[in-house]
Amino acid sequence: MNGKIELLEKINIPADLRRLPQEDLEGVCAELRQFIIDILSRNPGHLGASLGTVELTVALHYVFNTPFDRIVWDVGHQAYGHKILTGRRERFNTLRHLGGISGFPNPGESEYDAFIAGHASNSISAALGISTASELQNDADRHVVAVIGDGAMTGGLAFEGLNNASNNPNNLLIILNDNDMAIDQNVGGISRYLVDITTSQTYNKMRYDLYRMMRKMNLITEDRRENILRFNNSLKALISKQHNLFEGFSIRYFGPVDGHDVMDLVQKLNDIKEMKGPKLLHIKTQKGKGFKPAEDSATEWHAPGKFDKETGKRIFSVDLNQPQLYQDVFGHTLVELAERDKRVVGVTPAMPTGCSMCFMMKRFPERAFDVGIAEGHAVTFSAGLAKEGMIPFCNIYSSFMQRAYDEVIHDAALQKLHIVFCLDRAGLVGEDGATHQGVFDLAYMRPVPNLTIVSPINEVDLRNLMYTGYQDDAGTFVIRYPRGKGELYDWQQPLQILPVGKGRKLREGKDVAVLSIGPIGNEVKKAIEMIVEDSPSVAHYDMIYLKPIDEDILHEVGERFKNIITVENGVRSGGLGGAIAEFMTENGYTPKIKRIGVPDKFIEHGTIPELFKICEMDVESIFRSINNISLV
């Protein structure tokens, strides 16, 4: 690191921070911000969000007695500064590396991480549970803070927690980090005046004394107290000419305040932290604060990869002769289908660039919908579109689709609606780790009636499966594919329908049958090519469809082979291997079956090759499994 971190080097745990004089906090923020920039310029991670919460992070750990007091972060993209201040500064350069620190808060990594944070919108509910538990366990002096970004507020779970917080006795503090949605407009002097008045200790002591007196006189009941809170919030909105989403809740609302004024944040947090009952502090921040390129382009600098910290130029190591990304194949093919048929629409929960639906948004903006971080809504919204004759392509990352499972069953499959669900980032995803590994979808989708479940081995098959799912009789169609580049250069071939429920034989053999699904089949191809002549003769089948599965292939395999290996980039339990084992048992076949896939444990962060090796899904491990099989 080039910049000096004289103050930061004194801080190994937050207690060290709290020993500093308050006038040093601005210097701590400056060093912390530069430290994040320095490390992430060489070791890619989520830059913009964490730069935006530097002052908030410092203020929180300065005011609250962590780890006894709990800070629950919503999505770990904001929490890099938190990690650095809580004993992980020296290891921060291992961020997202195999064996290094996680990109998200994780209680298994540090006692300062109060709750895991990989999927958005869970902080309020989790923090409310922690706060309620503290009350029940006589730890009423414990403070609990939920830090939620404005993007996460679009998730339904956030509002469920918010609603419940207004009804249950608790002293929860919710901090809304508003850096994009502009839930409230800061109108200047009158707003600042109201914030100063309503957060002041003098005002709130007078307010509380008056409340106690009126309680004794039976002039206020709990029901009336909630009505008064609502009235106060509405009155403040009327006077300040501001309106916010929280007026209807019985939660005390403060803000908006400048989230980059650390001294003022410390004062505000000290003023309100002892207040009884749930409260919400609304802060205004800027993504990428302190690094101009990130300030100017929040989306591009959300996770920019390597960059030159001096010039702000991103460093790309792109080989133009590489195959196309699966995401881009999806995006371009969606546009192609939309050009054919005005019924085709695109839906994504806040990932238009990541999933490449941005191409559709540019070409047909009126038929492409970013619904925000709201996966359940994305599914049911798509169901409503389909019910009235549209053909929605709903693109959701595999691990995020877990949050919409009920909607898939109840709102889509039960009604046999024509929706094409595209599960991006399926399989092991790498550095984002356990919270983002998309390894469960084959297993959790397979039991649901009325679903067709497929996975392409390459980009041409992705296009063809999208075209197959587009057909009017396709029903509820699920396509899963991984992050990153495919296999082919000549992928933009004429669209064809792939017969539903039919796989394909890629290679003849007589000793061992390997059955794979999806792009992992390319690893199988490479492994089989390593087999020498006097080793097992290997047949390879690309199943394509998990459901309906190709029973003709399975009968052929069951009759001809005593040794079967299944390979899938997903959990071994319940997916392709499970389906084949069930079929063989139910039809009286008795082969030896080895299932290759993700074992029954959560897989942490690392590169894809590293994780494949750990799960014995890499080419060499597949080769060993085939070559070492005991022929019977």
C-alpha cells in the first residue's frame, strides 16, 4: 500500500477505535477508504458500496460497544470497512480467495459478524430476532442495529420485518443507507433543523417525560401511542414537504442526514441510541464515495475487477478470441426472439447488466422490466404477464431463485403458465462463496409438477432451448446455465427446437456409461479423451433434460451397463444422479452408480477450478473416477 495508514494501524479491533479522540475519526475514514481502494485495485471485489459506507462504519463502531452490541449488515457489499476494523485488516488481501476471508459477513469468520449477509433484505428480520432475544434473555442493554441499503428495501422480506418491528416490543435501530433510490429528497435547511431537533437528547427526554406522565393519567394507551407516532411522522413530512415510505409504520423516523459526515453521524447515533422502541435513521450516501470513477458510474464500479487506482482505468485481460459469455448469448437471443414476436418480454430482479437483459432494455425498453431486488415478485409478475398471453423470459440467478420457490410452485407451475425461467449463475460460482453457489436448483425444481427442466451443454443449445421454451406449448420451462464463457466460437446458428425429454448420445462405449447434464459435460468429454486404449470403454450421454428425463436412454443404459457415473454441476442429492438412481431402482436395474457433483456441504469461496477440484468435478478427478472404476 502506498498511502499511510498511521491511524488505521492502531485499530486491530473496534475497542481501539473507541479509544481515539473524536477529532481523529475523519482521518480514520480517509485512511480506511484509501486502504479499500488500494487492496481492491489489485484484488477484485465489490468496491462502490463499501466506499459509500466508510463514515457510517466508523461511526457505528465508535458509538456502539461491538461485538456485545450487534450490527447486522444487509448484503456484505457494504461491509468491507467493517471487516477491516474488526481484526481482519492484515488478511484483507485474501478477500474472496480460497482459504481467505469471505466477501460477506459470516459469524463463522468473526464474532463481529452478527448474521450472515449474502442475499438482500434479511437484515431487519434478523436484527429484530436478535433484539427480541436480547430482551427475553435480560440483555436489554444490548443495542441492535440493522444496516439496510435502499436497493434491499425493494425486497418483500424487508417490509415484513419492518411491519413486525412496529408491533413487537424492541429497541431496534434500522439505518437506511440511501444511495440510489432517493426515497426522500433532502430539502435543505428546514430538514436539517427538524433532524437536529428530533434527535436531540433534550427534546427526547422532554418527550419521554411527557409520555410517562400521560400514561400515568391514562391519557395514552399502546394503541394510542402508535397513532401518535404515525401522526408525528406525518406532521414532520407535512412541515418539511417530504414524504417517505415509513410514515405508515409505528416507527420513529429520523432523517435524512448526510451519511458522509462522520462527526454528525456520531452525534446522531449517540442521541438516539438509548431511545426506547424501534427507530429508523435515514442517511444519504454516494456509492463509490472518494473515488471519482466509481462516483461517476456506480453500476460499472459495483464490482469493477482490477483497476489502476491512480488513473481510474479498469484493467481488462480479455482475449477477443474467447467464446461468448453465456449471459451475452442469452441477451442477444432474447432480443432475437423479441424481434420475432411482440409477446416476448423480459423480467429481471435488479440484474439487467449481470444477466445481459440490458440488450433487451436497449432494443425494446417497453418490454423489459427490472423489478428491483424482489425475486418473488419477479416470478408472480411474470405469471400475471403469462396469464394474459405474453411470453415472459424471467432471468433470476440460481441462488436468488431460492427466494421465490413458493411463487414458482403456486403461481407458475400450478397454473401451467407459459414462462421461461432462465437461471443464470447456476452451479458453482466461485469467489462469492456459499451464499451465492447456484447448486440447489436441479434438486429443488425437480419435484415440482408441470415443470420442464433443462441445461445446455453449450451456447448453441442455450439458444435452441430458449427457442424451445418460447414455443406456445412449452408450459413452465426452466433453463439453467453457468456464469462465464461458453465453449463455441460459432454460436449464432439458426434456431432449432430440441425435442422435449430427449437427450443425445455423444460417444459409444461398452463398459461404463457417463450421464451428464449441462456444460459440465464438456469436462466429461475432456476426461474421456484421456482414457487410454486398455482402460474402460466409455459411453457418454448428454441428458439435456432433467425433467422429463429421457427414459429411452435410461432403459438403454440400464440394460447395457453395470457401471454408471452421473456428473452434474449441482448437489449430488436430488438432482440428475438422484433421478437416475430412482429410475434404475424402480425399473429393476441394478448397476453400480457413482454420482459426481457437489457434496452435502456448503462450498466456500475460491476460483471455479479450485472449487471443482475440491468437489472432484474437475477433468482430472472425473478421469480418475472413470479409470478407477471396478468393472463388474
